[in-house]
Amino acid sequence: MSNRVVCREASHAGSWYTASGPQLNAQLEGWLSQVQSTKRPARAIIAPHAGYTYCGSCAAHAYKQVDPSITRRIFILGPSHHVPLSRCALSSVDIYRTPLYDLRIDQKIYGELWKTGMFERMSLQTDEDEHSIEMHLPYTAKAMESHKDEFTIIPVLVGALSESKEQEFGKLFSKYLADPSNLFVVSSDFCHWGKF
């Protein structure tokens, strides 16, 4: 058995957002400084996952509501854009890299989720191709920087769920949502179809 730590690289850094840690930090600080926290502490936020040029200032409104002093686990739910899934999937890595600092996946919670038999495993390639979770990592790192060694993340790739599967996953995640030290980040598109 290997004790090797597997990392997911910040594969969209340098294209969807800057790969420079200092520049990224300054951008995020700028956007966050322009909004007020009104609903703090948030238990769940919904924020976009487009390139920061398009949605960085909008996402700041959600992340400003995060209270790092009480948040210990952050569930990040992002839709699958590259692989067909009829369930949800968990990452196969230990660490998600960002230009700011690395984020650790909560292996204890992952173990609990695995035991349900409800999840598939994301390959590293699928993980690095997908942007819906990654676009929340720098903002997560920034929002939590004052407590950066005191929290973990639980990334979950969400497939095209049937109504019954939605209910199953909702029931499963409800016990985690009930814990005030957990935050849920829902990664959202405005629209991929129709008129807008």
C-alpha cells in the first residue's frame, strides 16, 4: 500500500483565472472588498463557475457570507460537463492545488460517502478536465485563509440525476448540512440552453 499523496493540479489556472498567486489574491481581495456580508454565517452558497473575468465579482457576493471561524468542512458540488454520470462521483486524489495554497480532501467524510455505495470514482483526467469544482477552489482558499490549516474540502461531481436519485442524495447530504461547521458550495451555470 502506497502512502503517496496524489494531487490534482490547478488545470484551469492561466486560462480561466490567473496562475499567479499574488495577482489572484489581489483580484479576489478587490472583488470581496466591494461587497458586504449580510447573511453571515452562510450554511450554503450558490456561485457561478465561469472564468473569473465573467463571474469573479458575482461570486464575491456568495463567498463574503462564509465565516471561516466556524467552517471546518466545505462540500463543493459541481455539475459534470465532460463525462456522463447518472450518480455523483468522488475524486481519486488527496490534495487540490490552487495558486494560493493547497486544499486537503476530507478522507474521513469521503470514506463515509464511499460506504454508501452511491458514488462513482472520478479519474484524475476527468477531475482535471472539469472546471465546475475548480473555479470555487481559489475563492474557497481566500475565504478560509485566516483558518487555512483548520478545514477540509469534500468535492462532489454531480451527474444528471433522476428525481429519485436527487431525493437519495438529498437525504444523504442532509445530515451533513445539519452540522453548522459544514458549508455547502453549489457550483452553478446560469444557462447552457434556451433563451436568456
